[in-house]
Amino acid sequence: MVKVSGREALFSGLGLMRREPRLLLSLAAVYLLSGVLPQLAAYWAVWPELITALDAASKSALTGGKAGEVPEMAQMQAHMLPYQLLAFPFSVAGMLVIYGAIYRAILRPQDRGFGYLRLGRREGAMFLTTLTAIFLLIVAMIAAALVIFILVMGVRMAAGQDSDITGLATFGLILVAAILGGWCVIRLSLAYPMAFADGRFRLLESWPLTRGHGWKIFGVQLALVAIIIGVELAVALVVILIAIAIGMGVSGHADAIAQAMTAKMAQGAETWAPQFAAAYVGVMAVASVIVAGFYIFVTAPFADIYRQLTAGSTDPA
């Protein structure tokens, strides 16, 4: 059996960013162009209605009402929905390009052209695998819910009025279904890098490939979740400390700040909305780099595990 290094897989994303720093910037650009800008374009398409809705929401907030319940806001969101639906394919294509670039950098490092960015046969295979996986997941969830319902009804009929037994049985069945579902996800977790590598639909083929490595893959996934939670907690702590420091520094000027914000809102959304939009684009430009790093960190380990399991095999495509 091929030996898989969980530690090597876990930190493969960090190694990739260190080896290919330009990949981080290129993926950030893809995320910005395919995910952020199309959504901004949807807002731009209904800009007059957006200004009206923001003005109504501001007036509601200033008079103590709930800004999210004004009818103008609901009307604007309804008119914006078709544009958001048009932006959805760009988002999907962008994600395929991002995942494909990460897989390509690890599994086909010789294909460096265009910064590993492509949208071709391999990405199409990943898309087909995704659609099939979503369909099977929905079918499995419906089937599991039906089985649990039938078994719980049987337990309820047998237990009579004892609700504790029924509740315990329900919890136990849901727990068993979650464990079985999680194990299936682990065993099929290499379907995406496999589909990319082979350039054709792959899903169940991941099951025999991961035989004997399920616990190692589970450990990598658990470590990823623990690291992400740890980073989020650390960032939240830093933000809280900064907020406390700022609050202490401006504690005597809180009323002035509130008055300034109220005055800005009173000027009308036509004045402050463009400023907010420009600031939002700047923030998202920075955030896109962080998002790109996150995708690399959580995606690379599975590509690296696949690389380790197939080391020495001939690339068919």
C-alpha cells in the first residue's frame, strides 16, 4: 500500500504559495473579476432604484425604524435578482478556474502558461462531477430522511407515549446517518482532483483509490478545520482588541462620531453611496487575496494526497 504523508498534504497549500506567489495574485484577480465585479454590475444596473432604496432605509434608520423592512429595498432586490442570476455563471466559471489552477499547479506543474489558469476539458470534467455529486447528495438526503422517518414511526408505535425513547432513537438515527454520510464524503473526496487529472467524469472511482487511507484523509480534514477555526479566533481576538483600543481612544468623541454619521446619511444616498462603493471595491481587492489564499490552503491537500497515491503512474492525458 502506498504510504501517504498527512503532514506533507496538510501544508502543501502553504508550500504552493511560497513556490508560486504569482498564483495567489492570479487567483485573487479571477475571484475579483468573476465573483465580485459581476455582483457590483448587478447593483449598477439598478443604481437609481438602489439610491431610492438606500435613502428610504436611511430615513427609516434615523427615525428608529428597521432599515431592512422598507418596501423600496424589497422592490430593488426583486428587480436586481435577474442580474444576479446572470452573474451566477461567471461565479461558477471563476470557481472552476480557481480549483483547476490549484490542481494544475500541483498535478501538472509543467503547464505554467497563463499562470495555470484555464477553462477547458479538465475544468468541464470537474463541473460534471460537481453536478452529479450534488444530485446524488440530494437523493441520499431524501432517502435518509425517509428511512429515518419510517424507523422513528416504528419506534413511536412500539414505545407508545414514551417520548424519551422516541427522541433518543431519532437522535441516534440522525447521528448514524451523519457518520455514514461523512465517511462517504471522505472516501469520495479525491473525485475532483481525479476528474481534473483524467480530464473526464470521475466520482465513484475515488472509493477504491482511498481504500486504506480514509482515516488519514479524515485526519487531514480535521486538522484543516482546526487550523481555520484557530486562525478565525485569532483574527477575531485581534479585531476585538483593536476595537477596544479605538473605543478607549475616542470614548469622549462617540457622540461626535454618531452625529457625523447621521449628518452623512442625511445628505442622501446619492452623495455617500458612490464613496461607499469605491471603498467597497478597495476592501474587496484586498480581501480577494485572502480568499485566494484560503482556497489554496483548503484545496491543495486533496490534490497532494492524490499526487502521492498516483505517484509513478502514467498521465493518460
